Amino acid sequence: MIKYCIFFLCLLVLPMASFSQFEGVIAYEVNYEALDASKKDLLSMLPQKSLLYIKGEHSLFEQEVAGGGKQAFYIDAGKGSGMLVMQFLGQGYKVEMNQEEIESLKKAKALDFNLTEGEQTVSGYTCKKAVAISGTDTLKLFYSPELRSDSPVPPFAEVDGIPLKYEMIKGGVKMTYIATLVKKTTIEASTFKSAPDMKSMDFSDFAKSFAITQ
């Protein structure tokens, strides 16, 4: 369950790390479908909603999981640093990352997108479609060219806009993230707070646990 959550936490937040033209909050609703019957029990434990905050070179992506757990990913693109916070079953861990480690995480999640015909309106924005296939995994993406980035980064380097909808099939589960709110507003700097006092996990151990090549 944790690996599913971490995969989408990284997938969603990494392309947002360098966005500078949009300031505000994007709320995503998350839906799941078990294509493999053995995965049905997993679905109730996965996040149902996610929030993404962007202000200049700062971003924060957070989501709640079953049992009162929480995940958050803080990025400071100006300093080239980030922090992943994971809280599950009463235990909390944080993984602090430098620029090199963040880049290795981006590389591990990089996908080769093919821009295709088709549009869809998501949360009031006309979005273009892109598709990526990696082995047996498929990701369908809808992004808005109206919400721009000065320097897009992997895994969406070929996508010219902020993604507002994902449809991912991975490991027998179809997961759909869709933006239900895109609000341009001033975000307080205090939103990007440091992680609470909790155990630290070295990035090398985190990478080993989640099969990330450094």
C-alpha cells in the first residue's frame, strides 16, 4: 500500500517543483478501480483526496491515507532541496533530499509521453491529452496549457502545462487523479512549514526500499 502511495506522491509533485507562473492551490479527487480482484482490499487504504500548493519556487503536495496517516512532499527549487514526510499507523518518518537526490528521484520516475489528439475540460480548463506506456503500466494525462511552467522537468518535460488529470493503470489497479479545484490565490509562506520532529530516514535507504536508482 505504501509503495502505491509513494509512487503517486512523487509522480504528482515532481513536475510541479519548478512552476513559477502559477500561485495557488489545486485540489485533486482520487478514484480507484481494482482490475485485479486480489487488489480490492487495498483500495480502501489509498488516499481519496490530495492538495497541491504552489508559491514561486516552493511547492507542497499532501494527502491523507487510511488510519489517520499522512504524506507530504515539500520542495524548495531555489535551494535545490526537498523533504518527504510519511506518517503511517502512528509512526512518522522524514526523508530530507538534496539537489542530487531529487534529480535521481525525478529520473527514476521519468516517462516518455506521446502527445495525442483529444481534449477534455477539467475544473474549467481545457486540457490536452498525452499518453505514456512503460511495460504493462499505462498513464493517460490531461494538462492545461493555460497553467504554465517556465522550466518543466521530468517526468513531464514534454508536457507544456500543469497536469490536472491522471489515469494510471499499475499493478492491477486503475487510479484516477482529477482536479476538482484550481484556485489562484496568494499562499502564505508559512504553508511550506518544516516537518515535525520525527525519525529521519536516509535517502539511500528510502531509494533501496522503493527501487529508486541513484
